[in-house]
Amino acid sequence: MSKENARIEAMILVPMHKALLAAAVAGMALGPMAGSAAAQARDPAYAAARSAGQVGEKMDGYLGYVVPPSPALRAIVEDINIKRKALYAEKAQANKATVEEYALTSGCLLIAQTKPGEKYQAPDGSWQTRGDGPPLRDSRCP
């Protein structure tokens, strides 16, 4: 294969890989991830902490603490994050992506799904409160 053909193939395959990964993650957001979100919403302590702005969605696909958590809240969030990481690892392997790539794409989608008043991590790392408009997006988001 010539260098020019290799360059063209890379220009096509890299965006295609990212698009396929984004589509796979989007499908997951509607599948098991939605079930996980529903389970999280059923936990009154988690729901209260989220609506109070104590926890929020991070760009890396995991929940983060906006304020120092209580031991009980820390246990809930760690449990959710462990389950997310296991799901990301499984889906990343199935989609020939790294866990980090899959988690980032999931983070983009989870942040996009936040509701007004909920906290999320902006691209600069700061915690923002979701308003009526779309959240600030990381340039790496699909």
C-alpha cells in the first residue's frame, strides 16, 4: 500500500472508528446504562445528593463529588462507578476500543443527559450547573 493510500485510509478509518464507538456507546446509554441510571434514581440517597448538587457527571464517564461526601454517599458513588467501569471494560473490548475511550464517550452522553439544575464537569474541569441550554462539551465528544 502506498503512503498516500495509507494516509487516506487512516483519514477514513479513524473517524469511522470514533463514529462506531460513539454509536455503540449511544446504544448502551439506551440499554444497560439506562437500567443503571434507573437503579441509581431509585436510591433515595443518590437521588437526593444529585438533586442537591453534591455529585455530578464527570467527563471521564464516572460520577464525581462536587463537595466532600459523607461516608454513605461515598459508598454509593463508588459502587456506581465500579459498575460503570465493568460495563465500560466489557463494551470497550467488544468494540475494539480502550476503556478510557469508551468511558469518555459515555461521559459525553451522560453529561448531555443531565437535567437543568444538575451538576456536570465542564471541559476545563470545573463543576457547572446545567441550565436550560446544552452543557459545555469537550472537543473530543462525538
